[in-house]
Amino acid sequence: MKYQCMLRIGPAAFRIGSAWAEPIEALRRLYALYPQPQDAIADYTVRLEPAGVGRRCWRPSVRIAGDHMLPDAAPMALRHGLLAVEMGMNLQMALGWRRHLLIHASSVEKNGRALVMTGESGSGKSTLAAMLGERGWRFMGDEFALIDCATGMVHPFPRLVSLKNRAIEAMRDEVANADRFGPLMEATPKGDIVHLVPPESAIARMVEPAKPVMLLFPRYGFPLDQRPVGQGEAFMRLTQASTNYVALGEQGFQALHRFVSGVPALAVDYEDGEQAISAIDALWEALP
Amino acid sequence: MSARLLVEALRDPSSVRLWNAKAWNGVISAARAERLLATLAHRLDGADVPEPVARILADACLDAERDKQIALWEADRAMAVLAPLGIRVILLKGAAYAAAGLKAGEGRMIGDLDILVPRARMDEVEAALFGAGWEWVKPDPYDDAYYRQWMHELPPMIHRERDRMIDVHHTILPLTARRTPDAEALIVDAVELLGGLYVLSPEDRVCHAVAHMLADGDLAGGLRNLWDIKYLIEDIDNIFELKSRAALHGLSSHLNMARRLAAHIYEGSERPLSLREQLIRDRLLGRDGWGKESNKLLGLGFYIRSHWLRMPPLMLMRHLWTKWRKGHRPV
């Protein structure tokens, strides 16, 4: 491919190729602090290709391709190229990763102990993790929490935070340094999106795992409320939130079983971020 | 060209000692695209590879092991449904290689479960599978009618709880194809395995793999099929028996071509290839350093050829017209 770069996020290494210069330039700027892959060898290749004959120049349209692909993925506009890369990398992890149990969840850490938050898109798990990451917690990831099947520890996957719609303004209030934000991508298939570079220390500590001690199911847009979630329910919801639970077979079952047996789980409804953060602080203080 | 490096490594595992990161990245992508990564892992077992590569290969082996386990379980489930009807389950392709413990099965990724049953019993088989939790994948009336009238298999079915597909064949090439293998002979000469499942005889396994690769389809995944063929031929004691079996099925020229291609690509034979074989070789080895098909036009050519092989011209035109109206476009 004409333009390319490599980068490492947590334990995974990517090679990104593109028919256009712009997405690669944006990636280089936003991922500047990230390390390079060991021995320059990538676990996965992601390709941004023209979606049809001539579509490199004429109404440029991106097809997300790579080692793992979805056959019927819709092409994207070139101005949403950074999102295309993000979706391409997510897809490689979701379909290919086998070294941990992969849970669609955000996570943050304090004193070696991790808080894991999972929920549907729009639940606010990503925004909450980003906010906590600016307020004394270590940001570990907004998309995937990687559970070590042998030790039960959570490993970080601190890629760029993908801020959507109202989360964009919320984080602009939180983060003073404008250089940490990527370009505004309007009207993507997922709404307006801006990428945020995680705090430098979160990137520097991207291979440092933490022991999970609390699992939250946040839900945005409902009056403040919380209730404990039983182990059975947590287990079932996490199997749905995991992309490789089935592929890992018995060791996936063992890892998830161990996780829900050892980590207390709560569902938290909230109406705004500050409210959720106070609730989380209170829950965290009450931990043994 | 990463596919060329990939076959070089499969042929001679020691060749990877000289590879740089660029070569590895290209080969890993090409091997994933060709579904040969776990096969490569098995070939390179014990070789001195960089640490990140070793991790990637270990993951691939794990996936292949899981595929095998699932395939054998699906075969067992199909047998549980069909054995009471007195119908033998003859496994085809990947599941057969795994069940029979063949060298071709080492590190082979396995997708759907393919089985062969007598054509006269297809209705019973269909009803029994339906009663045991399998259902249609494509509820399109045209496709359904097309499969039933012209194909060598039922429309694909999927198990509603286990989410795994089964293809029930009554022969090994579409009924519209130029060649008509002897399906009855395939079934009569199938070999029983310990546990009650069946696989084709060693000669028929080669014939099926050859027919699948060269007399049907557009050669997508052909590098893997050819790798199967190379090992399946190694299991043959008497090459003359294989030749007469291929003649019985009308596949002599295909067998010869497959042997020449396998020798050329996987054994480094210097014997010159015919023009047609060179085109097939270029198609098989057409992966660039990003795992991408490097010659789209050649790919399209083989896609068109695959239809040409499958049906007579008038029928092809009617088929393409129907599919076009339904919104189908070649990639």
C-alpha cells in the first residue's frame, strides 16, 4: 500500500496501510507517543482501500479490509478515515485475538486495582473511563478489557478514546491540551466523532495489568439508581459482551467463571457524568 | 510477493531464517487470507522464528485445534441423526481429514461440515436434519430451487443452537458441470473409521479435492486445496489405481494438472507448465505484501470461468440475469 504506519496498543501490534495519505498522517500525529511493535512485526494488518474502481480520487470512498474482514461492510467517506482505521483495528481484535478473554468494556485503575465497565453502545462506559482517566485514575481502555486466562488480571488496551456526540464537549471541558484531540468527524455512521489521546502516563503503562475488583454496568439517561447484579446475570451479560468467549473454549469459560466469582458487579443508572463519578467514588471507597 | 514466500516456507521451512520483518508481515497476511496460517505453524514447528511470530503461530494452532474439535462434534451430531435411518455419514474435506487423522488435516482450518449421502435418500436426510434443529440459511426461493435442481448438494443448513453449517452432498460436482463423477462408486467404496463415521477411499479423496479445486469454483482458496492434494496424494500406495479412479470419474486431465501444479508450487519441480497451468499458478500465487489479491482482473477472469464451467451458456445467461435483478454483483 502506498502509505503505511505501525503501532502497538497494549499487547497487540498493528500494521496499517492506506491508499491515501491523510489517515496515516492523522494516525502518526495522534499515536506519536505509542511504542512500535517488537521486531517491527504486526499481529494484524488493516488496509484502507478504494471501495471501487476509481474511488481513490473520485468521491473517495474507503473499504475497510485486512487480515479479518466483514464481507458486507459498508464503505466509508475518506473524511472519516480515522474512524475507518479504528473500526478496522477493532475488527482484528474482535475476530482474531486469542491471548486473552476479550470483553467489550472500558477499564480504569487505581493502586493496582481495576474497575471494569461494560454496557451497550451509548451506556457511557467510554466517556466515564475517559473522565476518570483525567481525575486520578489510570485510563486502561475504552473499548476492550483483556482478561488473562491464566492469572485473571485485566490487561490494558488504551487505544485513542473514541468520543461520540455529547461526550466530545464533556471531554473538551475536562482536557485543557487541544493537541490531544483529533479532528472532528461529523455525521459518521456512529454520529459525530473526535478521538482523544489518552494521558501520557496511561500510554507509558500500557502493558501493566491490574487486578479486577469491581464490575459496573452503567446506563446513561436514567434517574440515578444502583442495584447489585448476581453472578449468573453478570456471567451471561459478559458472554454477550465478549467477542472471543466461544473461540477460547474451556479456558474462556474458566476465565469468565473466575472473573464473576471474584468481582462484585453492580448496575448503575445515571443522568450526567458528575453524578456517575460521585457514585463510582462512593462505591470504590466502600470496597474492602 | 507474499504468496510466493509462503509456499517457499511450506516447501522448505528453513527458508524463513533469512526473512526480515517485511517478509513476515506479508506472509502472515497472505497465509491468513489463504487460510494456511496454522498449516504454516505446523510446518515451522520448532523452527527459529522471531518471538512475535511465534505468538501469532501459536494462536493459529489453537484455532485449528478448536476447528477440529468442533468439526468432529458436528460430525458426531450428524451421525446421531442419520445412523438410526441406516444412512452412513461419509465425511468430506476438512472434517474427513481430521477424523481420519490424515497429514492433510494438520493445522487445517475447517469451516462447514460437508457430508455425502445417497441421492435417493436426500429427502429423508433433509427431514431428519430439520427435525433435529437444522434450518435453512438462505430462504430465497430462486436459490433454493436452483440448488435442488442443479447443484450437487442441498441448500446449506445451519444448526439453530450450535450455529454451525452443514452441506449435504449427493455427489461432488454440480449436475450442470461438464464432468459427472460416479457418485455411487464414491459411496460404495467409502471407508469406515473407528466410531462409525465414513470417509472416501484414499483415491476418491484425491479425486474430490481435484474436482473441487479445478472443475468447480473460481480457485479462491486454491493454494490450500492444492496443499490438501499434495498430502492426499502422498497417502496413495499405487498411483495407477488413482489414475484409473480419476478416469472413472472423468477427472483424468484434472488430476494430471493438479499433480503438475502441486509439484511445481510445493515441490519446486522445474518441469514447464502449460499456458493454462501458468494462469492458474499466477492466480494461486497472486497475493501481495499486504495479503491482497494482486491481480484483480485475473481473479475476475476465474470467477467468470467458474460460471462457465458450471452451466451451459443459455442457462448461465438466465441465471446471471436473475441474480442481477436480485441485486447481486461480482466483487
